[in-house]
Amino acid sequence: MNSQSKQRSINDQSDFKAPEAIKTPAPEGLYTPVVSFGQGLAYCSGAGPYRADGSLVTGRMGAGASLIEAQEAAALCVEVLLARLEAELGSIDRIRRCVKMTVFVQATEDFKELTQVADGASALLRERLGAERGTPARSSIGVASLSDDYLCEIELLIEYNVES
């Protein structure tokens, strides 16, 4: 990727628009979308990039998908995660902070801009929750294959305010 392509990414707000995600896609498999544990911790299973119409963003970085597409897909994953958390907690206002986010990107072996894809997710978390609550520790991992050919999939660990 050349430097001009890198510049036309999440940092160029005129190019990046957080898409509206489908709010609560049904789990595909035998798992729980959100597990609360300990004193105010919740782990969110991986969420794929579902659009409002139920379709998926599919593809592979380094083999046709653009950086802007991938960042928008990452933002869709976050919208799904926040919808799951809202269903679990009653309100995302209860989220005290995002602790850890893992971003899996379906990519070719030579694609190296994984953190820029993850910036799409980070930007939306910060937009929705503010910088203090919405900036987790983060890992970006390139993988050969994801379920349903997802372009990306994201897991999230959060801390929330426990109601008394």
C-alpha cells in the first residue's frame, strides 16, 4: 500500500462514515454472545460485519478489499457488539471502559496494514463512548480464513458499572 492510500483512511473523516449495523444478528453456532463475569466484566464473542439489511461485508485484505471498506466493516462489528452489550446491560451507558479488543482481519500473507483496519473499530468506540471509556488495549491479527468469509471479526472485553 502506498503512502497516498494510507492517508485516505480513518484519519480522513470525509471518506469514512460509520455505517448502520443490523442491531442483533442471531448467534451462528452454539455460543453465548455476551458472558458477564466477576465484578462488572463482560466478554463479547466475536462479531462479524453485518449491515442493517442483514448482509455481510466479505472479502480479503490484499485481494481486492479496500482499506476504507475494511474500516467500515470493523465499525459494523463494533455496532453489533454495542447492540449485544445494550441487550445484556440494558444500556451502553453502563460501560465503564473498554478493556481489550481483538480484531481479526481476513488477509493475504503480505497485507501488513492490520492496525489501520482496526482503527475503524477504535474510531467508532471512541465516537460512541468517548476517549476515556472507548479506548481499549488492542490487538490486530491477520488470519487466512474467517466464518462466512467475514472481512473482519472483533471480540471485546469491557468493564461495566454493576447496579446495586
